[in-house]
Amino acid sequence: MTDFSKLAAYRLALDFDRAVYHRVQEWRAFDRDTTGRQLVRAAGSIGANVAEGSERDGGDRGRFAGIAAGSAAECRHWLAVAQLHGLFEPGVFRRLCELLTPCCDELRTLRKAWRAGR
């Protein structure tokens, strides 16, 4: 069993989730209900899958790290959509991408480790 709260991928996922959540709250209702809801859901899924995977056995752990990485990729999509629709003030899109990138790097490392049984 792994204490998921000590995993870098999990901590970085929480940082990203918090930043996204607070930004989306500032949007108009329509934007929150469409793009925002999808972005917040995908952001929350990253950490949730790391946490769940930490309690799994064998290859199942690597699968959950892969699902978390997929949620991170989905976040990149929703960030791009939000940027396309002008929902971020200047610099926010870049800052959110800067938060997500190291999380993705840690997820790749975690996925390899968990698939190798570590």
C-alpha cells in the first residue's frame, strides 16, 4: 500500500485542481456549466485515479496511473477550448499549463514504476 498523499503526482494534481477550480468559479454560468464543468471534472479525476491506483495490486496500479494521465490529457484539451473562447485573462492559460506539465511528467514516472511493480 502506498500513501498516495506523499506521491509527487498526487500533490501536483491537487495544486492543478485547486488552480482550475478557482478560475472556473469566476466564469459566467454558461461557461461554467459547459467547458468549466468538464475541466473541473477532468482535473479532479487526475488525483482521484492516483489515489485509487495506490490501493490496487500489480498491473492494476499502472492502469490507474494511465487513466490519470488520460485525464491530464483531457485537461489540456479543455484548457485549449477555454483559451479559444477567451475565458482566461492574460497569462492564466500559460500558468495553468505550467502547473499541469510537471504533473504529467510525474504521472509518466509513476506509471512506469507501478507497471514495474514498484
